[in-house]
Amino acid sequence: MNILLCHLYFWPDTAPYASILRIIGDQLSASGENKVDVLSCQPSYKIGAGESRRPRIEQLQNLRVFRAPTLTNKFGKKLSRVLNAASFTAATCVRVLFGRYDAVSISTMPPVIPAFLLCIAARITKTKFVYHCMDIYPEIAMASGILKSGRIKVVLEWVDAWTVNNSTYVVVLSESMKRVLKNRPSFKEKDQIKIIQNFDLSEENSSERYVPDYYRSQTATRILFAGNVGRFQKLDRLLDLSKEAKRQHLELEILVVGEGVVKQHLEDRARQEELGNITFLPHQPIAVIGRIMEQSHYGVISLSDEILPYAFPSKLASYLKHGLPALILTEEKNDISLIVESSGAGKWIAPSSLSTTLVELTCLEEAQMRSAANSLHEEHFSQRRILPQWVQLYESM
């Protein structure tokens, strides 16, 4: 089978999906029965960060990679991203129309429009089409306030519904995401929606690399957040956690690792409220993050409840890979909290009830929870479990 995998970012770019797609492509091509091409752009996830350019066409083991032209920040970051997305979309459609592929896949970055146009090209050429929905658009944009009601919303809803209905397969990350798609009024059931979880990207030898202990206390309950420090993560909850622990004189320490638009706000608030039990670190390499996870007691997953039905945080797989129990901070129970609590691999706490439930975090059954975390990872989130599902998906076409 001739397969084309498309995404705006691809290895060695720093977006997580860039590495996920590399691993999926390697697995699909490993047997030699499939010829796998990748279409992406030059590394541009962090425009202006001095990314090294790659050849326009290159061979990475069994993968042949094509890269569409990419702008730097000469026209400003926002305009450059729009133009890069347009260049990528045009390149994917041209390659499917003239490349003679049996199957093509694309994800939701950029959202809605590239998948729609590529799906049209696939229908013209009778190419099987896989729509990998890492998030559900435009619903998640509506829930987060990025997109308001109006004609644009109506158009995007129709466009994405058409893409879903005309896909060979639609891959989502959770039952709640599947329900959202199936509950659309225009949805046409063809058994095309499949759930395939993302796997962790942690390096196997992370524990062999020396990493200093960033926590100050050896006896405190250690809570880690690693990832995007953005608006939708609702990370003021961590400062509320820190403040409540301080008020109750509980030994609890929080480490926030990553970058994002609200990091400065969080640092300012922590300083103003004299919260000495929370520390902020910049983005760290995967190997370093893995070692910090091993030093922690809980890994935080915090998302706005409004967007939870439309996304699934992939950091859960990384936490579990390192035996780190998950701490779910959401107002309502959800797919994530049910998975974690039913397996004994973590705890769910509603931020509104911190004052009465916080003490539970300091009553650790550490060995038991770490064992449960490792088991949950192996059974549901490991590459050994996930990658064969991708192979089976393409074999079934």
C-alpha cells in the first residue's frame, strides 16, 4: 500500500505530533509491505527560534519526506503561520491528486479547512482518507471562546461534518470525543470512528541522565505540572492548591515546567501571595522531564471543563510511563478521571472542594499507585499496544 501522512509539523520539529507521526510512519513501513511518504513543512513550530532547515526531499530510514515551502517570521509570526498553513494545504492536495496513493491521513492542525480540501482530493482520486482528530473542531474553538456564533461557525460546522462523513476512518482519542461526533445532527454512521490513544514520547534511558532535584523538600508531597502553560489549562488552580496547602500547614510542593501565555501571570501571582511552595521552570528536554516525573508524587492534568469533551491530554501517557500517578483537577468527573481512578493510578479532586479534600493528597499509598500507573500505561498507552492498532487500521482498508 502507498500511504501519505500529512501534518504541518514533522520530526525534527518540536511539536509532539511531529514525533508521533514519525513513530507511526516507521511502524507502518517496518514490514516493507507499505511504502510511506510524509508531507510536511520546514521546522516552524516555534517561528524565529533558529530551527535548522531540512532538505526539500529526504529519506529517513524507510520514510520519504517532502517539505512544502515555509516562511520565517519576516511577515510577523501570525501572518507567517497563516501563509505556511496555506502552502502546506496546497502541497498536500497537489500530491494526493498526482501522487497515486492508496491512503492519506491528516490531523487537525491546522483545523478543519486542510482536512476538508484534502478529503475532496482523496474522493476525486478514490484514495482512502484517514482523519486523525487530536481535537474536535469547531466545537473546541466555540467552547474556548476563540470562535463566536455566526456565519463562520455555521460554515465550519458544515465543512467538518462533511469531512467526517466522507472519511474512510476518523480516529479520536476518547469515548467523549467519539460521542461529540456521533451526536452531530448531520452525522452519518458508517462505523468510521475509531479510538486510538496517543502514546508517550518519553526516552527509554531518561533515568540514566543526571538531573538535579528541583524540589526543595525531601519530605513534602511533590506535585508536577509539565506542558503548555496556557489559558485552557486553568493553572490558577495550582496556585489555589498551593495557597490552601500553605493555609492548612501541609507539606506540599508544586513544580510547573513549561512555557505559555499565562506563565508570567502565574509567576506574578505566586510572588504577590508569597507562595514559596511553588516553583516555575522553563521548557525541558524529554529526558529531563522523564527524570523529574520519577522524582514527583503526582502529575497534574488540569483543563477547562468546557473543552474536556473535545480533547484528551496526551501528557497522561507520559506520566503513567514513569509510574507517576495522575492528579485530575476538573470540576466534573470525565473520561480521564474515570480511567485514572478506576485503575487506582491517581486521584480526582474538584478545585471547588480543595479545602476539604487536599489532605487526601498527603495520604499516599505510593508503591501501590505507582504500580497501578505502570500497569495502566502498559495496557492502554504504551507504544507496544498502540502502534499495532495503526497497522491494523491501514490493513483493513
